[in-house]
Amino acid sequence: MAPIELIYDRGTILLRSTIGVEVPHFFKFDERVNAFRALAIYYLDTLRFFKEREYEVIDHVLNLVEGKLVVVRKFWLRSYQNEALKAWLMNDSRGVVVLPTGSGKTIVALAAIAHHRCPTLVVVPTLELMDQWESKVRRFFETNIGRYGGGRKEMGFITISTYDSAYINAEVLGNKFKLIIFDEVHHLPSSGYRQIAELSAAPCRLGLTATPEREDGLHIDLSYLVGKIVYRKGVKELSGKYLADFDVITIRVKLKSEEKERYRQFVRKYRAYLRKHGIKIRSIKDFENMVMRSGLDREAREALLAWREARRIAFNASEKMLALKEILSKHRGDKVIIFTENTDMVRRISKELLIPEVTYKTDDDERRAVLEGFRTGKFRAIVTSRVLEEGVDVPDANVAIILSGTGSRREFIQRLGRVLRPKNGRAVLYELVTASTGETRVSRKRKKALGENGVTL
Amino acid sequence: MVLPSDLLVARVKGGFVYPLYSHFLDHELYIADQLIDIFKSHIGDERGKLEREVKEIENEAFRIGCDYRFARGLAHLLYRRTKFAKPKVRISPLRARLEVFAEASRRFGGFVLNEKERSEILKTVAKRLGVSVDDLVISFEAAYEDKEVLVSFSELSAKELLKLYNLSLTQTLLFKALHLIADVNISGTATKILLFNVKKLGLMYVAERTNYGIRLYIDGPASALVQTERYGTRIAELLPHIMTARKWKISAKVKRRGRIYKFYITSKLSYLFPKIKLRRTEYDSTVEEVFHKRFQTLGSGWRIEREPEPLIARRSIFIPDFAFIKGSTKVYLEIVGFWTREYLERKLKKLRELENVNMILAVNKKLACSKISNLGYENIIYFKDKLPAPEVYIVLKKYEKEQPKPKAEIQEKVNILNLPPEVERFLNSLRVAKLSLIINRLKKYGLSTEQVIKLLECKGFKIEWKGISLDDVIVRKSFS
């Protein structure tokens, strides 16, 4: 019998010479090319399947990036990092490691690369994290580094890519690497990004996150896309010894009487519209429907604008600025990060208090200079919107102030994580909530996350 | 050009989705005109000012009964036709800002908390940089996007803008397409350019001949396995290429807010869209042109025809570049661009399915993506820069056998040649040799490859075509 040929075709595997051969169930017959086809993620399963049946296989799937990697610096893993690495290796180099922000997840991934010394693709959510990964790879290894994302498309022995770029270029990247690392892996299961994993033949896979759970429940697909959770430690188990202890202080801010009046007016208008049309907003979808309706329907549009205005008043109460100043006055000389949902508010704080801002609009040179300056202590405070949410190293910060935010639990933990870097002394997290507005509910919701992660207040 | 998905204005009904196209109604033209005017009149102004005025038009559009997303969509397209520049300032914004922030950290531990502290910092830094406080503040704020200056705007008419908008709406809808079926009625070259783009975009197609013309089922490799919008962005990019056809019909399945709808449109509505010209730029046809000329001067007795009709084999399509006709015999030639070994193998497999069709493949060695190996197909010609007409003629000769040789014609051609005695002597001494060697020997006498072949035929040499490379051709004196 002729040997079976496996060919990589843009994120999929094609089988040739399969006359009279049993084909695994994940292959489908593709009439366009008269051959069986499967997603590249089944590469390993395919090899295993034919091996068990003792078929001869000619394998053209992987076309690995050429090069080599030399480890130039010794790894010192903390005991839990070492345990995590071992657990992953024991699971055939597949699976997800869950560790709190600031506990050194990256070093586990670098140790995994050092172990395999093979072509590796690292997928990260932001350009900021790309920079950070690149400098860490340079610290530990001598190798050629490629980048995909931020206008660049260079393949290297270690290639670092954003999720967006990895998604767009999945066909090309799919058979060039043996190991694929997903930083902040909770992004992966979404309907687009998951294809990075599905169209990849990489046999070794590592996912890193502090919070694998997704509100849409799709985290159950992680074990198919990357592998099961092989190691998990929460904030509570590591705090004190490896992470800073921290306090959470909630500060209630009152609306000024004229603000209160306007807030009520807008809320009334919005609710009246809902009542009149019998609309109930129970989910994002309900809300989207209302936005769609507002395209031509004057009433709907006005109700929506009222809702936005009410929200803006609650989140940006002028008293918040005063409260912020009061908090700051206690922390001169500390390392402070201020988070706020609203970019106008970021600008206002930056301009009035002369604090460097970091938002998606900040140009690259300035952002790098500011983050670098914050690390070295040249700048002692930063105000930001969402850019610093994820995994970016801002060491030493010991005060975080949440001026306004969404109800997202992940966001809350990640922001908390900013001040949880190993250091001496305690960290403080302030949150400002406008009393008797919808914002109190939002705050309650996000703090539920603390309970889940075993943090006591 | 694609709009942000929240600006896609469409209606759904009975499983179909209909983008709400502009039909160039008065109030639509009015809004388009207003917006274009604003962009025109704000050249040299700050972006912030322009943005505020554009917002104003959005509100006005809403007041006169337009969807505000319509006005916002038009504005989006207009912003794409602008160039903004950073304002000119005394000191670089980056330097001004970093100095100010650093000074605030040094002096007050991270931030200023009142006006007094703030002006102290600004004064100190202004003095250090040798500018006034006002200039410092201007430089500081120059980093903000709304301080950018509109330097150019590429104008268009209101109707052109609305047509562009209609195209963008369609492309935005197709962004979430699962697949697309296109019926086109176009020439061979246009088909070739279309399919070239299908391939360039990493898409796949299955072709079928219909009464209408050609039907193409377009999706991507993974579409056979999972329902995916992955190829939607590329399908949207393909749309203008399809619209270059004389007549076209498009049907697609698109995902919209979690549900799948059908979308259908034909060239009957092409008046709604910009006139799209066939883009030949990315498709270099010099090889074809040069070959066409050279073959005609060869005097081979074969009539050459450019861009013959596409051939369909089962589910795939061949677009020959040339057809050669002699009597009742027709031979096609297709020039293959970028290729890999697998691609050629697939192609040959498909070729074998074309029964009763004579096809020569000309493969450009320079565009190889993998090594050439023996593919077991006799009608392949490899070339580098120019596709050599004589080599094609050599292959064509195989099809001539059944037909009587038009000897008179050849005789006539060669009589024109005034042969130097050295050539006569060389030919008389020749018994058997490789054709390539003879060509080399006679080059210095100004004889082209074509002329050498003619000459040999006239002098009664037998030319044995063992392969298609000139090295494989043996010339033998025939004593019959």
C-alpha cells in the first residue's frame, strides 16, 4: 500500500493516497481538492492515529523556522514556578498554567522555551507586551527574534505576535513552530482568536493567565485549544510570601446637588422610554438592539444619549477630582497608577495634575519613555485608561486608584495586579464610587472577584 | 474601504439582509455636500474644530430624517481621504511633556495638586528650555490628536461619495461572509485577474460554466471544516474585482449579530456603485505581449490568438493565454505565474481531466517557489525572462504531423537569407549534433534561433524532438 502523505495547506492538513485507508473522524472529504482535510490542530492526533494502525506516513506538515537558541542566563525558578513547569512537561508539553498577576508567569514560559529550544511563537494581547516579551527573550537567550504586529511581519526562531496579527496570519504561521505560547490565554477561546490555535499544527502548547474563566463560558474550549489546566495557584496562596499584601479602600463620592438633579433627569428620561415601549434591558444584546433602533428613531436616540449622559455624570463626578486630589496628597513620593474608563478624564487629570498619560492614543515614543521613566522612578505617577490593563510590567507601584471602571471582574483583578508586584511593604487600592448612582452596583459586581480569588478585605 | 461594523445600516427580512443603500435622494446629496464642504473649508484648521463641525452635521442629518449612522459613515469615508500633520511648535511636544512630568515628579513627588504648584513647574521648565510659558503649554498640548492640522483632502462629488458609501456598505456586510457565489460574464484576461486575486488573497474557488458565464464558489481552506467568517475580510476585498465584470451576480451567506442571512445583488444595481476599472497593474502582461509579437514573426504557419475563452474541467478553470490554430487543430498555451511543485502537480492532474484539449504549459523558472522536478508531462516549457517562441513552435510541431507540411512557405522564407560561406561549409560537414550547439555556433553570423531551425529544415536535416529543452533536440542529416 502506498504511504499516506500529510500536507499542510494554509491552516489545514490534507491527506493523500488514502485509497483503502481508515481516516480519522476529524477529517472531512473536501470535494474542491478531492482529498481529506482537517484543521491543523489535529496534527498530533493524526500522527498518533496512523501510528497505532501502523500505516506508513510521509509527513510534510511542519516547515519549521530555521535557527538556534542559546541560553545565556541561568533560570532561578521559585518553587511554584518550578512546579508549574514540571506539571506542564508531564502533560506532554500541553496545557494552561494559572498564576496571579505579578507572580512571574513569563518566567515559566521562558523556562519552557529553554527546555525545548525549538521554534516558538508567543502570542500576546498588546504591543506593549510584545516589547516586554522581546526584552525578556533577549535577556535570557541568544537567538533571532521575529515580530508580527504593529506594522511588522518578520519571522524569527522566537516570533512574538499580537493576537490580532496571529489571527490574520494564521495560515502562514501555522506550520512554522513547534511550541506556541499564549500569554493571557483567556482571550483565545473567542470566535476569531481561537483559529490561531485551530489553524496551527504546533504540537507543544502553553497558555498563561491569572483568570481563565470567561463570562461567556467559552473557557471550556481551552482544553481542546491548548490543553487542560495543569497548574493553578490563587492570589491568597501566594500573597505575603511572593506578593505584596494589600488593602482595598472604597471611597464614596457624592454628586453635587446640581449634578444630582441632572443625573436624575437623564435617568428618568431613559427609564420612561423603556417603560413606554415595554423594553427590558437584561443583556448586552438587548442593549445592542436599542442602539440599532436609535439609528432612525428619535426617541430611542434621545433615551440613549440620556443614558450616556447620566453615566458620564456618575463616573466623572466633579467631586471625584477633589477626592482624587485628597488621596494623592497622602501619597506624594509613592508610585501611583490612576485608572479611569473615560479618556477625556485621563486627559483632564494629566493636564491639570501634570501626570503622564498612557492611552491608546499616546504615541509610541512617549509611551515607551513614560513607562521606562515610571520603572526607573523618574515619573512617580501614571494615569491611564485601558492600555495597562493586561500583564504589562509596572514594577514597584504601590498605590492604585480606580476612578471609574466597568463591572468586569477580570479588569478589576488585573488592575489590582498592577500593585501586587513583589516588594516590601503593603499596597493600597482605592476605588471611587459615586453614591446613589448605578456605579455602586458596578462596584459591587467587580468586587465579587475578590471573594473568588480568596482575598479577604 | 470598510466601515466600522456599528455603522453598517441594513435591514433583515425573511432570512435576507439588505444594506440600506443611498439612492442619491435630495436629502442624502445635501448631507454629502455639506460634509464635503466642511472638509474642504477646514484645510489648515485643527482636527478638533473639524470634528466638532462634522458632529453637527450628523445631528442635522438626524433632524432631517437620515440615520445618523449614514452621516457618520460618510464622514468616515471622508476622513480616509485626509492627511493630518502635527502642528508646528517651538519645542518638540515629546520633550516638553517629559520635562514637565519629570519636573512635577522631582519637585512634588509625582503630581501637582493646585494651581500654584502647577504654574511653578511650568515656569521652571519654560525657563530651562528658553521659551515662554505659553509656548511651553502649546508644545505640551501639541501631542493631542485634536491639535493636528488638516493639510490635505482629496475631493470628490457628492454623488461619488454616495456611490463609494454604497460600495463600503456592501463590503462591510461581506466582512462577515461565510462564502460567496459569483456569477460573472467576463473576458479571459479579466477572469485571470479575478482568479489571480482569489489566489493572492488565500481564497479557494470552484468554477462551473453556466448560461450566464462562469460561476465561482469562493471560500477558504478551512471553510470545508468549520463555518467561519475568517475569509470574510478577503471576500470583501474581492468584491470590486468581481464588479469589473460586464455582468455579475453575487450571492453570499453572511453572519450578522449571531444569525446567518442570505445576501443577493446583481449588476442591475451597478449604477449605485462607483465604476470600477479592471486593474491590470498587478498583472504584468509584458511576457505575453513580447511572445505574441515574436511568434507572429516566426512564420510558423500557426495562427495565434490572444485571450481565448476559458476552459472548464470538472470543477476547475483554465484560462489559456493563447490558442494556436492550424486547420482543424487547436492547441492552447497557458503561462504559469508563481508556482510550487504541488501547484503544478495539481494543475497537471486537472489538465489530464480536460479531454481532447491540447494544452502547453509555460512555466516561469524565476517565479518558482520550489524546486523543479520531473513532472511527467511532456508539454511543459520552462523559461526565464522571455518565453521563447521557437520552443513553443517545437512543441506545436508534434501536432502538425497529421497535416501536410506547407513546404512552399518555409522554402520561401529561407531564400531570403543570404548565407555566408562559413555557414554553408558548417552545414555541409554536419552529420549529427544537438540543436543547442548548432544555435550557438551560428549565433555569431546573426542567425536567430528561429532562423536556424528554418534553415536546418530547408537543408534537409531531420530534427528529433526528444524533449522540450533545446538540449534535448537532436539534429540529424537525413539521406532520404
